[in-house]
Amino acid sequence: MFAGIGGFRTGLTRAGGFQCVGHCEIDKYANASYEAIYEPGKEERYYPDATEIDPADLPDFDLLCGGFPCQAFSIAGRRRGFDDTRGTLFFEIARLAQSKRPSYLLLENVPGLLSHDKGRTFSAILATLNDLGYRVEWMVLNSKHFGVPQSRRRLLLICYLDPRCAGKIFPVFGTGGKALIQILGGSQGSRVYDADGVACTQTAGAGGVGGKTGLYLVGFNRKDGIVGKRDTAISLNASDFRGINRNQTQNAVLIDLCSGHPKQTDTARCLTARYGQTTLSNHRAERSGVLLIKEATKKGYKEANPGDSVDLGFSGSNTRRGRVGQNIAHTLETSCIQGIVERGGRIRRLMPRECLRLQGFDEWQIDRILAIQSDAQAYKQAGNSVTANVIEAIGRRIREVDAELKAGAAA
């Protein structure tokens, strides 16, 4: 259910002992990626709309799995819950479970579901499942403990009809994971993280510079620290605002953490007092880069000469203009919110391939997705997916417990 690009299917296939007999996905782009990866045959049913599935048309199955849409319950959204039409899709799962009576349900959502509406939403879900005869156990698991470098906390529910399953599937424990290392703070999309730590949680929307994939300082030698004043900052080029291409062949440093499309020159520039405004002015030195080429004065702008340094300290609480001084232009410090320039390093967002890797997909699967999808769709599909490694770990437990119950019944 709500298959997306098949994170559940990939995980369960790796766990072994599972055969998929059908899937449901309303997004035509996500379904195209799903079919490109798994090449479902005619014997496998496909349903585009969960609300229109006729239970009489469904084949028999033992496990129903799905991450019912979480936007209605996420702390990042409006948390409208069952007032949102997406929130009611849980009841489509309940409707099919009531009719087909599969032995297991494996469901995924955001941790915010637990506290939504002071717990009443989750209580309604538990009551519904209980009325259907299912016992429910749940855990909040983090993907970083299951072999992928992404901090992604998700609520997993295992529901079963046979009471002998109690305590045998959950709890599931992974290995120790790295921490999320934040170098620069700020709003989502402007924060900069150290690539030595795990990635931040992948989300479906990637908009903006760096977007919701996060910004990462790569190629950075922490031992050497910040570039000294005698070094020259790396310049930006016209394509830096759009980010690095999916093949990661560019060598420039992405520093612009703003919105808008300023004119760019061969020399990187410093953000000025107009940084943060919703519209761009005609001044070329504004909102575009790292090093200042014009100094704001009462009479206008003063050109900076080659070799002049730029004092990036702020002279007032609301002043964000550099000062022209002497010597070679130096780089920003780690405490500055505009960005960082490092020797041999760059700040960039994650690429679609990297986001898909963070969800546990194999390279051949990613190749098939990127062959038919735009970057925007690939970002969305990666963010909407469940982490395959987490599902694999749970799938192995389901398979083992199911085999044990069947062996006991045969004896």
C-alpha cells in the first residue's frame, strides 16, 4: 500500500521468503520508478487508488505493509491528522485488513503520530486495529542504526493475529550509528553539516539552495581548520546557485545560502546589508557569494581593489556589509551564518543518487530511477520512501517467527 518506489518491497526481498502479489501507488512518476526497478509481471496486481480497491478483486496475502501518508501527522506539516484527507487513508488499510484478514500488518509513519492531538489520533488507530482482532506493538527506529548514514526516526507498527507472536518480532535493534554533526545553524535548508557525521532526515521537498536534503561540507580537512588570511577563497561560477550536478563533476564551492538569482562574476562576493530581503536590488555585490567587491558607503559603493582584504565582522546588529582593507581576502569563520570556504572543500547539497543511497537502494536500482526521472522527482521519491534496511531487519524477524509458528502447527 502507498508503495512509492518500493522501499518495503526492496527490504522484504532482501530478507528473503517474501513474494509480492500486488501494490498500490497513485503517483504516476513514483509508480514508473517502481515498475522500472521490479518489473512486475501480469500476475502481480496494480491498484492506482487505494480508495477504489475492491477487496473481492484482491489475491490472498499474508502481509499487508505500507507507510500511510504521514504529512497529516508530521511536526513539519500542519498536523491536521484525520481532518486531512491523507490522514484518512489509514482507514483504507483497515478496510482491506478487515476483508482479507492477513496474518500481519507492517505500518510506518512519523514519530509525531504518537503525540498528535495529545495522543488521541494514535489511540484511534490502536482502537481500530484492536477491533479488527490485531495485537499491536510499535517502536521508533532510526535508520542510522541499520547500515545507512542517515538520521531518520520513524514509527514502525507490527500487527498480528496470532497471540504467539507477542514479543518475538519487536523489539528490533540495530548497531550503533554516528551522530549528526551540525557546523552552521539556521533555518532548514541553510544549515551546514559535517560529512563525517550522518545525513539529516531526507524529505520529499528539495527546493531552494541545498533544500531539505541539507548542506554538507565535503573535502574538508578538520585538522588543518579554516583557511588562513594569506590564502585566496575559491570563486563561484554561474552554475553554483543551482547546486552541483548529479554526476558531481564541478569543482567550485557552493556558498550562496540565499534565494533569488543574482548576477555572478569570476570573483566571489560577500553578502551585504540587503541579505535576506525577498527581492534583489541592482547592486552586483548583494546576495551572491563570499568575498566583497564593493564597499557600501554613504555616497554609494566603493570598488575593492585586487588584493584588498575583506573584514567579515559585523559592525552593527543589523549590518551585514563587509569592509575593504588590506592584504588578501580571507575566508569566513565557522560561526558565520552565510557560509564557509575551506581549502580543498566545498559546501553542497546531496545529489539525487546520494539521497537514494541513504534510503538503502542498490546502485542498479538507482540507475533505473535516474534514467527516467528528473532530479526533482528523484528527490521527492527518495524523501517519501521508507529506508529499505530497516524493513529488511524487521522482515527477517517476521519470516523467522512465521516459520516457527508453521513448524509448531505442523508438529
